[in-house]
Amino acid sequence: MARSQAEDRLFYGYRLRTSLRLEALPSLPQEGEADITLEVGDVPRHLAALTWSSPFIEIGEDGRVLVHFGDGVRFLVRDGWRVVLDEASASCLGDIEALLLGTVAGVLLHQRGDLPLHASGVVIGNRAVALAGPSGRGKSTLAAALAAQEYALLSDDIFRVRFTDGKAWAVPGSSRLRLWPHAAGLLFRAPETLVTGRIGHPKRLLVLPPAPEAVPLGALIRLRIDTRLKTPRLTRLSGPMAIMPAEDVVYRTRLGRRLGRRIGLFQDLARLAALVPVFALTRTGDPDDLSDLARLVVSVMTDGI
């Protein structure tokens, strides 16, 4: 990856300073202190004295987190502000940006005590809607369908919520939608004209203009699938059903808990449900139901259903 003098980039609402040319992140004028730094250096293949591990993540007893993708890209993340990319990984641009905007961002946000929803979001009117759910529920595809109607994309897959002045705010994140080839072709253009988001992965990248600033969060919509339904169904959720199970709402919930956020995440979700209406949008599983799903999402934001 090409390097330059240190530059500041907007990263989930934070100022990230790095010498790597990360074109996926909006640039900022370099001023003041950085919130997060990203540098190139030596990163171990494994951490000693682990407290938790998964196929792609290791947490050491000292709080450091190793994020690795096979034998290629490796990041070391500590204290919510310092990220080191392994020197040998610096040529894998696609994988670097994919991991940085995804898993590494999730680690940083959990370490900083933020609430990262597992959601994609768009801006409708002057408010954001978060489309949340586990992988495979169609978050990115539905966000892309709304973007095709000229609603601004706010973030894909990770959706940072900030609580300020008694409100829940949606903070801009990644404006790169990762779509399966069929969805990309159905909504926008031939899949072969789009680059892949990660080496060897079939999903394609649709790069859209980044949202300029945080906006109030107007609704949280939890995506579900029920193949018995003939048409999509929208219902309002309340009480514990609005935020549980947390694994369906929070990005890498187990990781957050292992980083000391077990109580904090529950408190943040309860706070979110008290400030923002929560809905379940149950889809039929038919890929042709996108127009109906988009219409229901817009109705929530415009009609207050």
C-alpha cells in the first residue's frame, strides 16, 4: 500500500491519523490530537496468555487484540486508540480496508465504550434508520435498495450510536456496500464492473458518497426472515423484545463482552430502546420483495407507523 506523510481521516466519527493512503475514508484537515492512530510495524502471529479467541480474533491478558485474516493481514489493536498493521500485510489493500472498516472498527468501538450496532443505515429526511440483524438477513441489500432511491447511505454493517444531549445519534461509518453479485446486478450494474471487497471473496463493493455528519436516529428496524409469509410484515416491538437477544443487534457481541462491555452494552441497548422506536421487519425470503421492504422502511420514517 502506498504511503505518504501522515494524514487525518474520518473513521466512525473519530479522527484517525495514518501515513497509509486509505482512499475509503474521507480526509480531514490535520489539526489537533488524533483520536486513533494507525501505523505499520511488527505484529505477532499470535498473542501469548489469551483470555479469549475466535478464528479471526485473539484477546491477550494485557487487553491487546489481534485481528488476523489467514496468514495475510494482521492488526494489533490496543486501548481503543492505537492500531498497528503488520509490515508484511501492507500490500493487501483490499483486505486491509475491509478488515479496518469491519472487525478492527468493531474492536476499537468496543474498547472505547461505544455502541456498535450490527446494522446498515440510511438517512431519510433528516433522520437515520438502522437496519439491524445477523449476517444473511439482507441489511446491505436493503440499504442498497434505499440508496437506489437516492436516500444517503450512512453506514454499512457497523452502525455507531452516540448518546448526546438526551438523544441517540447515528454516526457516519463505511459508505462501501458489500453486495452479493445477484443483488449488485439487480439494483445497480453488472457485478463484473465492481471490484471485490476482499481477495477471493465473491461479494462486490458499491462505493457511495460518504454521509457528511451525524444525524438523529429515528428508528431501529430489526430484520427477520419467515419463509411462511406471503408478504413482508412490520411490527412495533417493546420491552425486552425490542433489544433481545443482543447478539442479533450488537456487532460482535461476544467480543464486546470479553472486552468488559457486558453490563455497558445492556445499558446502552436499554437506553436506545427508551429513546428510539424499535420495529421488526419480517421478510419472506423472496429476493423480489425488496421494493416492498423499502416501502415499509420509508413508511416508518415518514408516516410514524
